[in-house]
Amino acid sequence: MIKTRKEYKEYLIADLKASDLYKAKFVKKFYDNRYKFYKSLRLTEYYYNRKQNVFVKIIKKLLYIRPIKLCNKFNWTIPINVFESGLAIVHAGTIVVSGSARIGKN
């Protein structure tokens, strides 16, 4: 679970390395759907797991929309706080993961 900004960055870098996007140029990352999803998923997890105050609660509600929109667009069902660092989506198509699952690193 991502609880600090440092962990957020570590998880995102591990996801990008697992998907061979870490050394890709910004233009490729910008158009890659996996990059958009990793970034939005990990940022949402960060805000869901940190201490709650009024500001965080508002941000949390707004951020939760983005991963859901991307999941609906690409026919994925990937809930927050399921994957450890190193998530790699390697194919386009249906992906379904239970919210009660816990999947380890890489």
C-alpha cells in the first residue's frame, strides 16, 4: 500500500520498468494507455491510503474517476490497492481482477 509520496514514485517507476516504459521518451509515454493508467492508479492509491482531511477527501473523490474511466475504456477491471509494485499490463483486451485479491511484486 502506498502511503508516502516517495512510495508513490517508487511504485510508478517499478511499474514503468516492468512494462519497458521507463526509458521511453516522453512522447511515447504520453500516448501509451498503460502509462496513463499506472499513473492514475498509483496516485489514487496514494490519496486513498494517506491521512484523511477535508482536502484529501475532495482530491480522493476526484482522482478515483480517472482510473475507472480508463478501465471502462479498455475493458479492464483493476481495483486500487490490489497490486504491489511492478504491475505490467502486456496485452490489450479484457483484464478482470477481484478487489479482494492481493498480488505481489512484479
